[in-house]
Amino acid sequence: MAVCARLCGVGQSRRCRRRQRHNQQDQASDSDMDEEEEERIVGPRQVDVGDGGGLESGVATAGPGDACEYGSGHVNRGGFLDRTSTGPPHPQSLAELPPELLVEIVSLLPGTALPNVALVCKKFRQILNTETIWRRRCMEEFGMKDDLRKMEVGGVSSRDLYVKRVNPRVKSGRFMKLLPDYEHMDYRDVYTHLLHPYRHILGLWQPDIGPYGGLLNVVVDGLFIIGWMYLPPHDPRVEDPMRRRPLFRIHLLESNKATVECMYGHKGPHKGDIQTVKKDEFSTKCNQTDYHRMPGGRQEEFRTWLEEEWGRTLEEIFHEHMQELILMKFIYTSQYDNCLTYRRIYLPPAMPSDLLPPGLFKGTYGSHGLEIVMLSFIGTYARATKLTGDPNVPAGQLTLDVDLRRPVVLPDLEQQRNIEELSRLVMGVHEEVQREDQQQAMDTSAAARGAAEGASGGASVAEGVEPDHVMTCSDSCQPGPSTTTSPPEAQPFVLPLGVMARNEVYPRTCRKCFYGTGLIAGHGFTSPERTPGLFVLFDEDRFGFIWLELKSFSLYSRLTDHLAHSHAPNMERFEAMLMNMQSWTS
């Protein structure tokens, strides 16, 4: 902005100072009007910036005085300014450029810098009234792709947009818009009163619903900001796309005031509220919870919820234990009435060394149905963290931990069908891992004793123990008995007999297999333990895990939805989020 100020005529040369005094005299008479107009165009001058994305305030500083002399002549071959030239005059400042060129230049700036542009001079403030500038900001920063004058609201039914009003005089009906007439709005209003104030809630969030968790995606959808709850497909159709349910939406009224509406329940949108609790955390509140109730009472609400959640009636679910789990989830989740606290989550950063692209996956979890996990890669480990959970293993816990240093070569198909043969291969690797962990614990204890003796002045027996001895051991240890040869790129795969699978349609070939552990626990997350299993990579979008102790198989399929505003700024921020997730849902 110093360049804008320098070229606009607020430099320190005599000509710049003369022009500055002249501008100050012209602006003195309409200073009150300018301040009011500036407030209306770009919002208040001082806003809490927060994470660096807020509308900033500032005054342009003066630059070198010779900048305003540009254009008074041309430079000859000797490097001197030739003032006798009669060529076409050059602009002496940025403000003297044609308006259409100024609009193009200013539209390249981020929206957070436009308040500083408005402070440079009156002409720049007037330039900011141009719609193309704000349209470009809405499109580039928030992904608004449609024309404001031809906007169609996606993902919202016509029933939510219109309501039939009966005229008692003529006994006939006509449709009346519930929403404002967007033809009288402009992109500046949409940017300054809707998109920018609520930019901090765009992206992925996890609701605090006890052990069940969830996945909320807040997006710009037409002229709305909508919070979509992402639900897995009905069990066991793990390959089906995700289901979405709107929980809240934000839009503008004619008074340029953003309105929050709760979308929970079956009676249409109603009054709601959103509050920012702290950084990377916000909460929603419904102000009309009676809209959530149904005429048939809790029984009707339960039947409707069950059909949406599971795609069937309670009578069609024959497993008694599953019926108890379903009823327990309904009682627990329905008490919140869409008054929830959300905490931000990030998609894992991708690295060239990753086994497959990280991201979100749907997985089968037996009687608990389908759940959502986040697959990430930390060093030589692949880890799947639960975003949705159950009373046994809640959301936020590390459900799978796969050691990519320990591949497992599958035997032929006949031996794959034998659960004992598969268990022998995996348990051989598991026993080796346990021996290495014991050795590492012993080496660590010996190093600690040696350090203590050295500190007390005695002979340091720890000098013979290298700090990286543990690393040397783990590097020199040979892989398990099943890793003598490299696995082929694609090999036949079949589940062992006796292993239960919720989805019988699983791939019949796999690329690689690795030793890993899965987390199991009793009800209420009691007695948690990691049990050995086999991680099976089918392709970039599907993998599986054989739980040997449970004799069950989980198939995972990638979420293919486009998730904007969801990527972690760096690996450190993502790892800190993973560490905090366990405390969110414990």
C-alpha cells in the first residue's frame, strides 16, 4: 500500500505536498460524508484480525518524492531526464490511470487489503463501488461461481424458499418469497456482511456429541453459508456416496444483516444463533426447539430418525444387541436439539512418500454400522483416527495403527482361506514387535540409570550405551518371516473362512499387506487394548483390515466429496489437532 500512496500523490516532494494540500482542502467539506461512505463500503476501520484474515485498517505511508515526477519527461540514452520531449504524456500517479485499469488492478488485491486502499484517496474509495471488484473477491476467496442475478440455491428445497399464502378474499393461493429479493443486492454487501464475517467457520468441524462425534462441513452454497452434517451411507453399502443433512444456514436480509437459521427438524428453517467460543471453535443454538417436535411424540421422532439413520425399521433389525445400540444413540444424540459445540479439524497433508493419498474414508464396524475415519501418515506409520465413534471406541481414538516397515506376503489362495495360517504369519510379526519394544524399554532404562550415576559423580556406565542404540537396533532387525520377498503389485486376495464381513462385495485382488493393530474396548471405552491384524491395500480409494481376535473384516472406501477450506496449513498444525482430538471425545 506504500506504493499506492506514493503514486497517488502523498509523497514528500514539493509537487506532491502541493497536491496533498489541495486534496485536503477538497476533502475537508465532505469529510463526514466520506467517513460514512467508507464505513458503508468496507466496514469498520478496525476489526479484530484474529488469524490474519480480518479486514485490516491502516494509513498509507509516504514514499520517495521523485515518484510523483514520473511522466514529466523521458529518459535519454545517457540516463538523464529529457523534459523537452513532446511525446504523449505519461500518468504522474496511479490515480491518473483510466478507471477501468484501476478497477482491474484493485480487483487483484485480497479483500482484506481493500480497506487500506479506501484510505489512500477519495478516487480509490469511489473505485471500490465497482461490482466487478467484489464479484472477483467472492469468486476467488469463497468459490462463488454463479452470477448474483441468476443465483440458484443448491441443496435447499423450494419448500424452504417459498411458502404458499392464501388470500382469504379470493380463496386462492399464491406463492410468496420467504427470502429477500437478491436482485437488489450487490457483491459488496454479500462479501462485507456475509462471507467475510463468517469466513472463520468455513471448513470441516467435529461436533461434541459424546462418543459419537460426527463430521460437519460448512460451505458457501449460492447465497447461503450452510452447515452440512455428513452421514455415512446405510450399512453395509460402504461404496455409496455420503448423505448430507443441513443443520444451519446463514443468509442476508434486505437490511444487509446476516440471519442465522436452524434447519434441524422437519418443520422448515427457524431462528438460530452462532457464537464463536474461541479460536477454531464455535457453537450453534436453536431458539425455537418446538420446531423439532413431531405430532406423534418421541415414537414418531424415533421412527423417522431410524429411517434416515439406518434406512430401515426397527423390526427389520433382527439383532437384539444392534437394536439396543441404535436406541441408545437416538436417546443420547436427540437431547442436544442442535445446540452443539464444534471444533475444527483439518485434512491430513499429502507427502510424496505416502503409501496412498491420505483423506477421509467410510468403514464398516460390525453392529455399530458405518463410521468415518481419517487416514494419515506419520513417519513410517499409517494411522486411521475415528471422526465418528460408538460407545465402545469413541470418536477421536486411533482405531488403526499400521507399521509400513513390516509388509506381509500373502500365501496362495488355499492357505489364505485358512485363518490359522494367516494368524501364524501376523502373530510372528507381532511377537517380533513385542521383543523389540521390550529391548527398547531395557535400553532406555539402562541409559537412564547410567545418566543418574554419571550425575552423582560415579563411573558412567552409560558411556558404552549410544543414544541412538535403540534406533540402530530397530534398523538392523530383520523383518518377520513373511517379509523375505517383495510382494507383487497385484495379488489374489480372499478372506479366511470364519471371518465375518459386513460387505460381501470386497475386491478380489490387493496391492500390499502390512502388519498393524486395531483398537478394541468394552462398553464405555473400558479395558482398551490394541489387537494385531492385517492391513490390506486394494487401491488408492479402498483398503481393509482383518481383526484376527474378533475374526471380522472392515472395508474402507474413500470420501470423494470436494471439501474446501479444509487443508491443514502445515504438518505441525495437523499433528497438534490429532493430539487434541482424543481429549475432545474422551
